[in-house]
Amino acid sequence: MQINGSRSIWTAVLYILTLGRQVLAIELDVTDKDSIKNAANVATYAMMTYYTGNETGGIPGAFPTKWWEGSALLMALLNYWHFTGDDYYNDELSVALQWQGGDQGDYMPSNYSSFLGNDDQMFWGLAALTAAEYKLPDRSTGFSWLHLAQGTFNTQKARWDTTMCDGGLRWQIWAYEGSGYYLMNAVSNGGFFQLAARLYRYTNNTDYYDWAKKSWDWSTSVPLVNNKTWTIADSTDGQGGCANGDAVQWTYNYGIYMGGCAYLYAQTQDAYWLKCVNGLMDTLFSSFFTAKNDYIIEDWECEPTAQCNDNEILFKGLVVSWLANTALLIPSLYDEILAKLQSTAAGAAKSCSGNNNNTCGVAWYKQEWDGLQGMEAQISASNAFSVLMLKWLNGTDNAAPVTSTTGGNSTGDTNAGEDDNKGSSTNASPITTGDRAGAGILTAVFICGIVGMAVFMLLGP
Ligand SMILES: *[C@@H]1O[C@H](CO)[C@@H](O)[C@H](O)[C@H]1NC(C)=O
Ligand SMILES: *[C@@H]1O[C@H](CO)[C@@H](O)[C@H](O)[C@H]1NC(C)=O
Ligand SMILES: *[C@@H]1O[C@H](CO)[C@@H](O)[C@H](O)[C@H]1NC(C)=O
Ligand SMILES: *[C@@H]1O[C@H](CO)[C@@H](O)[C@H](O)[C@H]1NC(C)=O
């Protein structure tokens, strides 16, 4: 650089000052493969410093005080591998994803199952299904990825509740969990919807489609998903008969329903599901990726006041990964989605300038580190960087999530988890043929017992 005169000296000083700041942030060129891979690598490495499940004495995938977050971390690792091609973490990812499935393979492990919400379990089910769709090989022993997803689905299906609002899933699974047991929330129902939609696409089994449709129809019949304005409330009160939805707005509620619609459209080509994707994506973009923020995603319920809790910090990372897969599933949306992912990742990279070691912040729209740090911020940033690689994946073989007919070979079990009635204790679940058969067997055992006892008494000493 040539320096002539005082004006140029000031320019040089400014340049050096700015350079100083830039060195601290993750330098990201959103159009450059190596730059993206480097950013993803740095953010993911920092994320993994919070994970001790593969250390001696550690429990794979276990985060005792925030169990569901393990699934968010593993989903970020799946995305990291799928989009960048780096399989460095795959072994520990694979061990952890299977371990937390519990002894029935349905993500109701006994260490945690007494304290769960439907959404907690559902996110693990989605993570397992993501592994199947990305072709992470099943482990040689233990439950397969598809089984784990089906086990989650079956245990949730059994909790479909007709007592309060003529359908839907409650937020919390157990009555003793308090008021959350009486709330029907968007993410639990949207998650069940997305899980069913993706199981349908992966297996082509129409039972899953029927449940996805049933869940969608219910969600739009109560004030959760408005399919005219394409807005989504966070929850509705079951005790009030689901008369009113709240006004709370989160990115992931849009992302989770939009993602489900995208998989359904990809499999059915039914224009209704495309209308749903477009409707929800338009609201997501206009509300949370605003021009004022240079189109960087913002969960504005909590970011401006720096009041996001751990869960809320994870929402953005989930949303960007659902958007990336939507772009791969529906090529006509690719350009529009890629632009939003790029602007968002650019903001995230600037936020990764904390502690002189690329610690990432929470409020990416501020385009500088906001002083916050943690595993959750790293998980979301890892997702934001990894998915940018869709630019190179798009159009290649197996870029979009695969199905059992396009290379997916995870071996499932349609009855997974059906013997595990954890949480289906309400009288809510409609009696299915399976239940009737089960009841029949119990009655038969009971009658045999009585007859046996009578015979014993007659022949007894
Ligand atoms: C970055 O620095 C902070 C503060 O010293 C520390 O807590 C964190 O572990 C460091 N992160 C990495 C990836 O080294
Ligand atoms: C945990 O995973 C890291 C990264 O894959 C690896 O370097 C380390 O050896 C693993 N530790 C154990 C005990 O498996
Ligand atoms: C449950 O806790 C026990 C005891 O700490 C541990 O050995 C086991 O691995 C845990 N299981 C899961 C699924 O976390
Ligand atoms: C399933 O596919 C994966 C990934 O393509 C491969 O590594 C694995 O060997 C296959 N498994 C079987 C049982 O064919």
C-alpha cells in the first residue's frame, strides 16, 4: 500500500484498526469453498469443546440438565459432515445418537424420560432420521437410525390427545410437569408433523402421510398455524379448548412446519404443500430476515434485549438447516434461500470475534460479538456455516436427503417403540387394532389365570 500525505496516513491507520477487528472475526467469503469449510471447522471445533460424552467416564450424547440439546449438537455434526464432507466427528456422533435411544430405541431413555416434553424427544427422532437421510451408516449392533425415528413417532402417535382440543400433542408428556401439560404448542405439533412427513418420504409408507395430514389439519384448525395469513402462534391453551393462540413469534415454529411441507411436496408434488412452503417461508423471511438487518436472521423476541435462553439460541441454527434442505428438495426455491443463508452466515461470522479466539455470539444481526458465549451459540454458528456448502452440493447425487429408494438403507421397524407406553397413559389415544389385539391378549391371560386357579383349587390337596 502506498501512503501519500496525511489523509492517506489516516486511511492507513483506519485500515490497520479495521484489520485488527477482522482478524478476530471468522473471515468468511460466502462464495468461497475453502473459506466456508474453514469457518465451519472453527465453529464446530469450539462447539465440541463443550461435549464430554466421548471422554473417559462420559456418557455419549448426555447433557443431564438439558437433554434435548444433545440432539441439536448431533444435528449440527450431521450437517457439518453432510455439507462439508469432513467425517472427523462421525464416530462419536454415531455412538451418541444411538446411545440416547434408550433400551426401546425410541428416545425415552429411563434417565430422562420422566421429565420430558414431546418436543425434547421429537428433536432426537429428527436427528436420527437425518442420519438415515444423509446415509450415515447404521451401527453394526443396536438400533438403526430409521428404527429410532419410528420409535419416536410411534410413542408420540400414542399420545395424540383428543380430550382437550379434539387432537394434537401436549407440550409436556406428564401431568406432574405442571402447566406445560395443558399447553398444545407449535413446536411439538410441528415436530410430529415434520417427523411423519419425513418418515413418509423416506419409507413411502402412506400411514405416515395420513398422520402428517392429520397433524397438519389439526394444527390449522386450532389457533396455532393460520394457513391464510401464514402466521404461527407459539402455543394455545388446551384447558380453554384451544380457543386462543398467543402472539409469541419464533423462527423455529415457522421452520419446523415449513420443513415438513417441503418433504411432503418433494414426495407428492401436490401443489398444496408447495403453497404451504411458500406461505411460511415468506413470513419467515419478511419477519425475521429483514432488510434493516442486512437479511441476517434475528429471533427478535429475545435478541435485542440479550434475554435469549439456551433453547432460544438454538432456534436459528435449526431454521437454517431446514431452509438448506428445503432448497435441495425444491430446486425452484434454491436461489431465494441461498441468498438468505449467505447474508445470515456473513453476520454470524462477524459475531464470531469474541475472546480473541473466534468465540461466536448470539445476536448475529449486530455484526459484531455481543459478549455472549456458549455451546448453543457455537451450535447455531456451526449450522450457519456448514449449510453454505449447499452451493456445491446442489444438483449432485444424494445432495438432498435420500429415501429408501434413492440410496438410503437404514433398516427400520414399523412397530418400533410400540411396547413402550411411556406417556400414553391418558385415555386419550384412540383404540387402534393393535391396542385391541393387546387388550384381547390381556383378557385371554386373565381368563386363563382364573380357569387355572379354579382347576388348581379343584385338583388341589
Ligand atoms: C476461547 O476463549 C474463552 C475465554 O478464555 C474460553 O472459555 C474458550 O474455551 C476458548 N475457546 C476455544 C475454542 O479455545
Ligand atoms: C473424542 O472425539 C475426538 C474428536 O473426534 C477424538 O479426538 C477423541 O479421541 C475422542 N475421545 C475418545 C475417548 O473417544
Ligand atoms: C443413564 O445413567 C447411567 C448412570 O449414570 C449411565 O450409565 C447410562 O449410560 C445413562 N444412559 C443414558 C441413555 O444416558
Ligand atoms: C448402507 O449404505 C452405507 C452408506 O452408503 C454403506 O456404508 C453401508 O455399507 C450400507 N449398508 C448396507 C447394509 O448395505
